[in-house]
Amino acid sequence: MTATSPLLDLPDAVAAEGIDAGVAAHYGSFNKEQRALEAGDGFVDLSHRDVLRVSGPERLTWLHSLTTQHLTDLRPGAWTQGLVLSPNGHVEHAFDGVDDGEALTLHTEPGAGGPLLDFLQRMVFMTRVEIHDVTDRLAVTWRPKGFDLVPRDRLAAYADAAGPACGLWAHEALRIARGEPRFGLDTDQRTIPNEAGWIPSAVHLDKGCYRGQETVARVHTLGRPPRRLTLLHLDGSENRLPERGADLTPADGGRAVGFVGSSARHHELGPIALALVKRNVPVDATLSADGLVAAQEVIVDPDVGLHVRPRLS
């Protein structure tokens, strides 16, 4: 278990709860912190995330064969995303990582590092790689330009140089607005990459064979994922957010058509959430998220295209 971050000792820090326990939810004003991050200022403490280090001369070719990402030509210092799938194409692990020329350092959701480490160690066989959990030595932070890896005993010095500190609530609100899912929060055991908008960010469509590739390729070619990630714009008349995992139903009643993932209060959009919904639900249908009326904004196209909301520059 990751130790409580020393940055919770910063002025006005309020601790997060649940899976994000151990870091700050906010430092006094999550709306102000959102605006700072949108302006390109500040950083977010993600030191509760699990960190693994994969070293050895065959690390990139080995991970290339196991994951959805093309890694054989990964440049030192370039961050990448990747997934490990089941034989049926369901997402079992998700990570972000960077190679330094000697080792690839991966980070994943709190609590997900152990299962990922176990999986990788089972797949080593005769390959010249070594895998270690380095969560106690390396911490993850995020700035508007991307992730940083910081020696855990240097977090306080990093905060002095990279400030202002912004909390998880601000970070989550902006992430949700961008339509970026978190593994295990916005996904379940049946999720395939096509449903969650992980093509092409975490899935390279032109690489060689990997476990689960057939499912990904078939659904991408047909353009009809069983479910689709959607952004919910929630009715703000009630002072609450939906519970994660709550049923998503038609607004006029009926059976569940999906489930609600993570939610937040955005400083401009108001209350928002991510949800996985059945593909055949009309994109303009009004839904009910844990009793809150919700309009949809398309992230994953239910039929055609790249299956990802266009990113406008």
C-alpha cells in the first residue's frame, strides 16, 4: 500500500478518499485549480499510483509482443499508453510508461500494480528482462504537458519548483471532460478497447500479433462496438454526483442500458460523468444516471470512423 503523500502537508490540502486516498482531493478551491491547469500552470500529485520498472535488453520487444502498443521503436523519453488483453479482447491491464534507454517505467491505477507485476513475471520465461515494483521509490505527478516521475523523497522539492499544487478533483474534472477513461473506474471486466475510446491512443492497429487482437481488429473493421463510452452532462439541480457503478437507464424508466463511471464538477460544464452504454441506445436519448437526468455527448462513435471523438486543435 502506498504511503500517504507528504504533499498532504501543504496549506489547505484536503485528502481524497476511496481509490485515490493518500493524495489531495483539492487545496482549497478545485474550480481555481481547474482553471490553473487549463491555463498550463501547476501540477497534480498522483503519487498513489503503482509504479513498475521493466529492465533488460529484450524489454521492448518482449512487451511489444504482450501488449496492444507498438514498442520496438519507442524513443527514450517518449511517453506511451498500452493495454494487456484477455484472449477474448477484454482489457485486463492498462498502463502509461516511458523508457529511459535502460528500462521502461510503467505506472497504473492504485492497487493494479500487483496484478500487472504477477502477469508480467509469469510471461518472462527465458527472456532477458527483470521486473520490479518501485512504487516505494518513484512517484507519479502530472502537469499540463504530461506525466513526470519523481523520486519519492524529492516530492516536496518538486512541489516547490512546479507549483501551484492542484488536487485530484480538478484533474478528474478535466480528464472526464476530455473523454479519457480510467481503467477499473470507467471500465469493467467485459470492456474491450474499442468501447472505451482507447483506439488509437493505447492500441496500435498496424503492429504484429498480440493476445486479443482478433477481437479488436474485427470490431474496428465493422465499426460496431457492443457498448460505447459517452460523456454525460448531468442535471445540476441536486447537490450530488452519481455513484460509480450505478445503473444507467432511460430517463422515462426501463431496464439498465449501461453503468456510470467516474464523475466530477467541471468549472464550466457543471456536473459531468463518463458512462458505458449499449451501442444501440440513440446518441440523443436522455438518460438517468443514478436518478440524475443526463444528456449525452458522443465520445465513441456507435457505428463508424476511428471510434474516438475528434480532438480539435
